[in-house]
Amino acid sequence: MATDVLKQLDERIQASISRIQQLQRENEQLARQLAESEQRFQQASAELREHEAARAEVKERIESILARFDGLDLG
């Protein structure tokens, strides 16, 4: 009877070890995915800043051109 208890305890310990190892692997995979996602986010943020800067430049140039038209005496 004591051997049955020890056997069950050993099985539970082995199952726990296997589960811990599985969770460690999953954690490592999730950490890699998070790092990749953070890198993609940083790249997208940089691209967005570039587009916003270009948009602001285009807007400024258009406003400058329109201001020149406003200064013309067409009548």
C-alpha cells in the first residue's frame, strides 16, 4: 500500500515537472512573440512619424502656394 502511494506521488511529481517544462517553453515562445511584436510596433511608429512629417511638409507647401495666389491681383 505504501508503494502505491509512493508510485502515485512519483507520477504526480513527473506530471508536474512535465507541465512546468511545457509552461517554460510556452513562456519562451510568448516572450519571443512579444519581442517581435514590439519591434514591428516600433517600425510602424517610425513609419507613421515619417508620414506625418511628410504630410505636414506637403500641407505647408500647399498653404504657401495658396498664399501666393491670394496675393495676386486678378481683377
